Amino acid sequence: MRKLNIFDTTLRDGEQSLGITLNIKEKLEIGRQLVRLGVDVIEAGFPASSPGDMNAVKRIAQEIRGVSICGLTRAVEKDIDICAEALKPAEAPRIHTGLALSPIHMKYKLRLEPEQAAEACVMAVKHAKKYVNDVEFYPEDAFRSDRHFLAGVLERVIASGATVVNIPDTVGYATPWEFGELITFLMNNVRGIENVTVSVHCHNDLGMATANSLAGIKAGATQVEGTINGIGERAGNTSLEEVIMAIYTQRGLYDVKSNIKTQEIMATSRLVSKITGVPIPSHKAIVGSNAFMHASGIHQDGVLKESSTYEIIDPALVGVPRNLIVLSARSGRHALKHRLEELGYNLGSENMNTVYEKFLQLADQKQEVFDEDLHALMGYALVEKNGVNLVSIAVSTSGVSKATATVTLEVDDKTVSDAAIGNGPVDAVFKAVDRLLGKTVTLEDYTIKSISRGSEALGDATVKVRYEGHEAVVGRGISTDIIEASAKAYVNAMSKLKVLDEK
């Protein structure tokens, strides 16, 4: 299998798109994590762009070991001189130099004739070669360049000492089959190209950076350039984690191997996101929070029976402890039973049916049902019914504290309704329940608290009531609506009193 070198440009192409400058400590922290990930080359910055960038590249060159440290330059002698100075402490320095070769860039940006541009490229490579053995050449906007002219320039820079030739799709214009064809053309038409590393550097303007990079690798490229999380100019660069895992999952298709430790992918992604302040979209491939999440009941059932039904990557391979089964109104009995068993609840089929009905009622009120919700649900779903059940409540308020509540109960299989006025909606509900049951009790305690997360969190209400010399009884209720939770708790307590009356 061919060795595929992983070239990370998070600290150069990624950082320059942020609108901020990372400090040296932050860059070193990312650099050390990239070493743990197993990349081969870290492009540390563009030293000639500012004194700060020059110092950052120099510190990275001093302190980061085990990888090549690369600095970017234009095809300008002064740029190359500054870059060489910054890279002096590096264990394995690389200068990355080049010039745009597409007609539109040469005419409008550089204002150079093609031969002048070619001579500048040769000059840059020869000058860089005076300082380091490892010189990478980039023809900016290579994909939109004339293929034959591009091939001729590559021959000349290889003859001048370039060890790596980088083929960038600088503006993300290519499609995978076109980009693969370009790499194939260059592999077949550039003398000496078999003696150097061929690299691909793709941007994501049309959403095809990963696909284009993979097409280039399949066509013979032995280095891929990109950033962690795909950060970069405009729509971003190739996401290295996507390329790495695409190759891993279909190793036989590409016939390449790398030194990447895939278990470090998630840690690297999270670190880059934290330091740069660029959030990871939840739907982002490989590293998004939804990447190993299953919400559909059909998917949950399949993945619980055999993970490969809906997972082409074992989450542990990228540093995720396990997949996530999201419990919602779309979840089936299998997913609910599986999660309850993980929480320590083992139910027979009859109880499971009861719990599932209550679960669906709760799930209709919440976007996602959390473990805390399940614990609460298990505390109430299997409570023995005592002849009194809450059917519905309706509350209206007037003024600061006055409220009217209409309550419907099921009492001994009969449905009854009544209304009452109280000092606030909860008091009105309690008084309406008293009227329906013909009891006036003493409310000794009433509390309500949140027991799960988010704006749709469950409210857990507890009431303590006493009636005509009986022992005090406690009722509990849960709901995403705190008035409904309070009503359920009060009805639960009153149903207990009804049982005591009947004994």
C-alpha cells in the first residue's frame, strides 16, 4: 500500500480565515495535539505576513517534534528568507512556495506573462532549496490553469529541486471526476513526477473538497492537505477527518495507509473548535454531535440488533465512547427498553406496555427524553391507580393573582368536571379538585422543581396533605407544564386519601 502523508494547515489556511489571530500558546496546544493525531506535516503559518506569525512559526519549529514543520511563502526571495529563518530550529523544515498559474490570476492579479510566471516559480524553488532540502511547490489555482502549461512548469520546478508538488483547487471549482482526471494527466505527462510527492489541496466552495481530495488520492496523489473541522477560506478547506475516515472505511478502494491515530480525531476536533471559537455543526460528518446519533425508531431497532445496519464507523474508532440513542416520539419499544435496562430497570411485557404509553405521552411534549426524565417516569408510570385520575385542566387568569380552573377527573370510571376560583392557577386547581371529591384537606407542603434539562424540562411536583385525622399522605406528579404537574400531584394524594376512607 502507498503511504499517504497527512498535511495539516489548520494553523495557516485555517487560522487566516477566522478574523482573529491565535496566540502562540494556543497554536502550540493545537500543534501538540496534531502530533498525537499522527499528521506528517504541520503548516505552521506564513512567516512573512507579520512579525507575530514569524515568531509563532519559530516557536512551533523549536518546540514541536516528530513532524515536518512547514512555512508558506510567495515566490518572493524576501518571503523565503524570512520563512527559512523561522524554520531554523525545526527538526524537519519544509518551505512551501509558489505562484498562481491560471490565466485569470496571471493576467489580473500578477500581471505577468506565462513565461515570466514560470521563471518566478523556478527562481522560488531554487532559492528555497538553498535553505532546506524539503521544498514544496504550489501552482495556485492549478485546476483552472492550462494543463499543458501547468505540466511544463511542474517539470521545471521538479528539475530545480522541488520534493513535493501541490495541486490546489484554490477556489473549489472542480468536480471529483475532473479533479481525478487532472491528477491522472499530470502523473502521465510530467517528467520526474514519479520521484516527488504529489499533493492535493482542495477548497469547499461547491461542497466537494473531500470528494475531490479522495479522487486525487485515487488517481495517485500521496499527500492530502486540509484542516481539522474543515475550517478555512470562504466555505472552508478539505476536512482531514472526513478524508481519513473515508479511506479507513474503504481501505481496499484507495490502497493507501497513513500514520493517523483515529482515536484522537474527536479530541483534536473539539480542541480546535474550543480554541478557534468556530462551532462544529451538529450534522458535521465524523465529528458532529449527531454523527453517531440515532433518532428514528426503525434505525434504533436495527442498530441495537446489529450496529453495522446503520453505522459504517465504530464510534470508538474516532474517540466517541458509544453511539447515542435519542429517545423521542419516534422511538420504538426496543429503544426504550434498551435504555431502561441500561439504567437498571427490567420490565415485563405488561409493565413495558404501560410505561411505553406514558413515555409517548411525555415524548409528545418534549423534543428529547433524557435519562432524568426516564427515572422520573419510572417513579410514576407504574403507580397503582386508586380510582381517581386527572383527565384535563383548563386555567384562565384575571388581574394579578385571581385565576379560574376547570378540572375534569375520572372517579370510579365516571367522568366529572367542576370549576373553582383561587389565588393563582395552582390554588384554583386544588380547590376545583376538592369540590369534585367533596373533601377539604389541609395542604401541609407543596414543592416543585425541575428534574431534567432545557426549556422543556420536566417539572416534578410534590404535595403533602392531611384530612380528618388521617396520617398525612404525599402525592407526586410530573409534566412539562408545572400547573399540570401540580394537579397530578394533588390528585395522586387525594386518590390515596380515598383509599384510606374506603378501608
